[in-house]
Amino acid sequence: MPALVRTSFLSSSAATAIVALSVAPLAPPVEARIATVTAPDIELAATPIGALPLAFLRNQLTFCSLICPFIAQGAVTVPIGVAQAPGTFLQTLLQTGDLAGSLGAAVSAVTIPADAAAEGIIGNDLNLVLPKAQNTLEVAVVQLMDVFAGQTTPSAARDTILAALDQPPGIPTVPVGAHGLLQVATVEAINVGSAVAFQAFETVLLGVVHSANAAATTLASTHSMRAAIMAGMDSVRATLTTARNQLSTAVDNAITNIRAAAGHPVSAAVKAQRQVGHADKAGRGVAHRADGVHRLHRGSHTG
């Protein structure tokens, strides 16, 4: 599943940074070893090296608890729907005598459970798992860059990363803390890459299921092929609008933040123009989360 691939990719990237910081203090320079002799209490108060791998493993279990039940649900309910579809078609046809409505009822037996499972898998991934995983990765990358630049110590970096790992899924509470052009550009590259590879892709994937379900359930309830096609197209348009806004928001934010880090802030006129543009997009039916992660637009359908 794309959600699991995305989780594995971000998790492995974060794990690389965590391992690097975990190993960093094992061979400190002579000066560092001499300095710690006079203040051993500072080292004792630091985050234990093993705390990061344990917190990382806890995160993987938490992410699985949010997604895996819906994978299991879909693995059971969708095949059952497929098996029931022929019987549903014949029963509805005998009761109503309407071929189109019977076809819609049969397809709905598959699309309804598929839609419910996909919403749980991809919806939770986009709204709960991805924000935390992406934030943790960015925090780890920034802290690793700070360690290499001598702007922080490995123990302080571990404390910050552990705080990111321990935050609950959903809206991040730990600031990334990027500073300087290189760090800001690196973080924004992660943001844009995530918007392209994960947010927009998963939104479109979920939209395919939503659109199929909207068309099938509309056909079952209205017996109108035209109404079913319209319902499916409306769902497709809403999905594409959401995906387009995810991409444009990520790119706009990246340009704004990189320009600011480079000492070339965006003019007030450009900011106002972008705000008007985003307001127009929001007025066309795209719902936004407070943390900038878009909620998915669900196509209307009957249960």
C-alpha cells in the first residue's frame, strides 16, 4: 500500500539521522572527554542513547495501529462484497426490474467497503501519520546539520529529536527549527517532495475510490446513468482540486521561506495576491486543516 511505502520511506530516513546522532558521542575528541570529567552530572542528565531507537519503534507501532486495522478490514469486507455482488444484482433486478439500478447495487456491494477501508488507511495516513513522520524527519535532519556545524551537541540534538518522536500523531507541536538558507532549503525540499510523492498521490488514489463509490451508489439510488456519471465527475474534480492545492501550497510556502532565508522577503503585494488565490481555491470547496495539511474531500454517496 502507498501509505505503508510512504511510512517506511520517511521512517528509514528518520532512522538514519537517529542512528547517526546515537553513534556520534561514542568517540568524542580528547577535549570533550576532559571537559566532561569536571561536570559528569550534565552527561547523566542527557537523553540515553537507547531512548531514540525505542521511541522510533513505538512510533512504528502507533502508526500501524492507525492504519493496519483498516487494511485488515478491507482484506475481509471487499472480497465479501465481490462474492455478494452477483446475488445482489439478481435480487435487485427481480425486485425492481431496473437494469441500471441493479448494476449500481451490485457495484456498490464492492465500492462501499472499499471506500470505508481506503478512507481509514489513506485518510489516517494523510491526517495523522504523515504530519508527525514528516516533522520528525525534518527535525532530525536539522539537528544533524546543527551537530555537524558545531551549533549544538549530540545530547541536545537527541533531546530535540526525542521530543519530536514523543509527540502525538496529527498536528506537529515540535518546531522544525530550520535556520539559514541551507537548512530552510533542505526542509522545503522535503516538504515539496512529500506533497508530490505522498500528499497529492495518496489524495488522487483515495479520490479514485471515492469517485467509483459515488458513481455506483448514485446509480443504485437514482437508476440514472447520467446522474451516476455526474456524481463521479464531481468527485473527480474535487479530488484534483485538493491535490492541486496541496502542490501549490507546498511550492508557494517553499518559495516564500527560501526567499526570506536568503534575505529577499516576498513583497506585501505578492503575499496579498497569494492569499486571494488561496481564498478563491478554498471557496471552490477545498477544506483546509489548521496545520496546512488538507483534509480529503469525500464524494457524496449513500451507505
